[in-house]
Amino acid sequence: MSFCFFRVNQVQSIVPYYYLPTLKILQKDGLSFGKNAYQLLYFGQYEKSLNLAKLAVQINKKDEKLWLILSEAQIANKLYKNALISLNKAKKINSKNSEIYFAKSRVYLMVSELQNAKTALKNGLNIEPNNHNAFFQLGNISLMEQNYSEAIRFFERSIKIKPDFWQAINNKGLAYFEKNNIDKSLKHFEKAISIEENAEPLLGLASCLRMKDIKLAIKLAKKALIKNPNYVNPDYRKEQLWGENLQSEIELLFQDDQLKQDVVLAKSKINESS
């Protein structure tokens, strides 16, 4: 009988393998999360977007674009103070990014800080002087402040950059109406309609024509209420920056017997959707 002995070396320790991503990969992941957060925001999944945007900036705190995305998610979730904090962090990273100032102006408008909104827009325009939308927003603030001459100047600058920007042309018509310059208001509503047959310039034009051509005014008002019944509501028109003169004129038009049924139908459609 024989015995065979096998010598086995004792394993002293086991060293596990860990994958440690490089900084470049982490930054790429952060950007990927940021893009996904923006997509969720687009589809109305605001809370999920916010959580993913927070994760993105935790991975990469040195990318101002991620802070911008986070601020957008915070705005969607009505976290306005947090959004301003995020935008200030983005500004520290890159103070030459005009989007940061334009985003700040939106937040200030939402909390009714008009002067801060103006300042932010002007700071953005110092970097990006041909931003037609920034001049448009400055014009809208001037409308809110009932400074109609200034509003017209801002809208003119917006239109000079983008001649087919019907919203600025329309809002220029709003300003002229409040200045009692009905002829100029009418021309701007007509021009806006030639670019986009939207409910707002249609109703604006109808208001201008109430005393001149009631038949055409009624026809335009009917078409406008079919396109967007919300314009039957004075609060909705106020949100669209309609002034007192135009509000009064359209209410007089809506009292016409030929429009009463259309007004009732528009109100019922609003109630159905709410």
C-alpha cells in the first residue's frame, strides 16, 4: 500500500476586481442622464426629470449645460428659488452663456420680478445681440408695465431680426390699440394674419373693425372663437397681455346678437376641457 501526498498552498487572500470609471466616462454619463432628463421634461414627466437632472449634476458639477437642464426641471416643478440657484451655479462655470440669462429672465417673470427679468434679458442680449425672442420678451414686459411706446420699440427690434415673427407683429398691434392708434393696430393685426391665421390677431382685427365693418368683424370673431375658444375668457386675454381698451372693445363685440351663440358655445368648450 502506498500513499501519495499532494501539497496545496493556502490561499492567503482574495482581491476582488472593481470597475472604476474614469472622469471622462463619468462626465459622459452625466451628459447622458441630462439628455434623458430633458426628454422626460418634454414628455411632461416633471418629477422623474428632476430626479434624473439632480443625478446628472452630481456626476458632473462642472458642466453648465447640466445645471441649465436642472433649472428647467426645477421650473417645471415650480421650484423657482432652486432654479435661480442652479442658474447662478451655471453662471459661475460659464458667464458667457447667454442661455443662462434668458432662463433667469423666465424665472423672474414667473415670480413677477419684472425689473430683474429685464436686467437678465439685457445681460443675455449683451452676449447674443440678435436674439429676436429676447427683444420680444422685453416688449412684453413693457406691455405689462403699460409703457406702450417702449413696447413698440422692442417689438420693432425683434421684427427687424425676424421679419416673419407674427407674435411680435401681433403684440405691436396690441400696443398701438392701447395708444388709441386703431389704424396702425389694424395694419399690424392684418400683417400677423397674413403670416399665421391665429385666433389672437383675428380677434384683434375684429375689434378694430367693430365700428367700421361690423359684418366682417363678426365673421372674424366667429372664426377666432372656433380656433381658440379660450379667448372668450377675459382672464385668458389678460394673460395674453391684452390691455383695457382692447378688452372693452371685444366685450362690446361679443354682446352682438349675431355672436351670442358663438360666445355660449366657446364657454361650454372651456368648461368641458377644464
